[in-house]
Amino acid sequence: MFEKIQFEPGKIVYDDMQIDPNKSLESQVDNLKEDLFQVNYDNKFIVDVGWFPSFSKDGHFRVVAIEDFDWESPVFQKTCRTLIELREYVEEAVYNVKTRL
């Protein structure tokens, strides 16, 4: 899903995105959970993707960029309910982090 995004110099440390873009999200609710995807940038920044609340058809994707493991005050945060917006927000989060490196 994020194959064409240039995460470098970050490293993908977690990838459990098992979502088929050709199916509705509602039909894949068992794959919608808090921990979906994470990229680490030199233990300084994290880009994290999850679905909240887990396994709920009424939930949403959340994309955050975290600095110095401060999960309470993300430097970037957006939510959405579509895969198109999700990809866009992941790209935004990565850009945001790269400008801070």
C-alpha cells in the first residue's frame, strides 16, 4: 500500500497492513487494528498508522508523527476513513518528519 513512498532514511519497523484496496473497509474489519504500520527515524521520530478503535467498522485511520517518544503531543496528526486519504496523510507525515531531521 505504501510501496512508492520514500521513507528513507527511516526504517519500516512494523508492517501489518493487510488491507485489500479492492474491498470495502467494512468487509475487512478483522484487519483494522491500532497497530498497522510504523517507521522509525533514528530513534528520534516515529510515523505511526493505526485504526481506532480496533476492529470497529465505525472507526478511522490515525496517522501520527511522534518526536522523542512523546505520544501525548504528536508533531503531526490526521485521521481519515479512506485508503486514498490514508496514503496522502502518510506522505504528509513523512515529509513533516524529514523537514525536522
